[in-house]
Amino acid sequence: MAADAAASMTAGSLLFAYGTLQDPAVQTAVFGRDLGPGAPDRLSGFRLSHIPVDDLQVTAETGLTHYPILIPTPDAAPPVPGRLYPLTPADLTAADAYEGEAYRRVRVTTEAGVGAWVYVAAEG
């Protein structure tokens, strides 16, 4: 992501999304609006894994059986691709509720040098 594109995202905090929060339908359900395309970026220091969906209604509505989740790793894992979205404090609260207990929100610096929040495994 170009530095000027990152600098233009000044409305609230930035979220690095790598999974379902990139989906416009999920964004509308969680935030009440489509967040747009976001800005592409990548994140190092984590590996992408998956956890089972434990809500049969979610599986019935979306077809998803697993959610992506980031696990911190000291290994030289390939960077995880994702997108940066500007969020308000209320949006972050809504995202916290959506992600649930399996995830925790942490501050990271993306490969483009941008500070952002990301949801990672609560344990690990």
C-alpha cells in the first residue's frame, strides 16, 4: 500500500482485516454499512489458521464451516494478505462483539509501516 493511501485513512483507527470482515455483507451486518474496498496490505509475524464455526445458523446462512484466525509465530511465515479499513471507536466495539471470545484485538504494524488493530487468536 502506498504511504499516501495509508495517510489518507485518518477517520478513527485502522483495522487490518484478513477474513470475514473483508466481506461487504458481513461489514453491513456488523457496522451498518459497507466499508468499501479498503487498502491492500500484508502482515508478518503471524500464520493463518482456521477454527470451526460453532453456530449452525451461521453455517446454514453462509456455508462457512471454519473461520480464519491469526496465530503469532516467530518463524519466517509468508506475510498474511489483508485490507485496511478506517473504523470509528463504535465500529471497533461492534467488531469486538462480532469476533467473540476466540479472538483478541492487538496493535500491529503492517508491511507498509501502518499501525492498525488486528484480531488474533485469544490464546497462543
